[in-house]
Amino acid sequence: MADPQERDVPSLEDEIFAVAQSVQEDPAAERPRLRLRSERALDIAERTRSLSGREVGAIAAGFGLFVFVDFVMMYAPLMTSRRPSLLPQFVTLLVLAFGLGGLLVWKVGGRWRSFGAGMMLAWVFLTLVSVGFLTGVTVTL
């Protein structure tokens, strides 16, 4: 079956499952790798780390104000047995969150920037948590 001369030659199985005798290391693996590579992303990460209590308070205030306005606008349509179209509420809430919130973030600045970001975060949060019912995204059942 097998000649004695062929015993020293490794089989295909030996070649596939053999452990490497010497491990080559990649010189790039020794350098610390940054997850965020662009300057803008690093700037945003640095700003997030340096948030003060006043900025967090402004974000919470914007979040709370939008939640309050949302519940006032959506309470009546969602509590009626025969639901009307939620399109006017949807458009109003969208303009309030991203129109006014975006205006505060990009044009006004200062502490109002955090307030506008809180309004936009509240819209996204309420849409995800309520599967769109509280912001009028879903189709009326």
C-alpha cells in the first residue's frame, strides 16, 4: 500500500491541520487602533465626553418639552374609538422636532443647541418606543 519512502512526506490532512511552526506578527497590530478615524467623529466624541451638567439639563428639558407637547397633541386622537387621520399631528410634530430643533442646533447655538438636540432625540425615542403611535408615523388601524 505505502512505500517506506513515502512515510516522510506529509499527507494532505497533515498539511491542512498542521500548526504553523513560526507565527508571523503583523507590525500594524502593535500600534493602538482608533475606532473613530475622522477628525469630525473624534471632535464629536470629545464633545460628548465633556458635556457639562447644564448641557445635560438642556437636553433633558428639550426632551421633556417635546414629550409633553406630543402627549397633549396625541391624547385626543388616540383615545377616540373612531380615529381620524393622524397626518396633521405627524407633520406638526415632525416640524416641531426637526424644524425647530434643527434650527436651534445649527443656527442659534449656545445652550439652545442642546435643547434642540433633546427635542430631536425625544421624537426618535417616542417613535421607537411606541412603534410610531405617539408620533403619528403608523397607519391608523
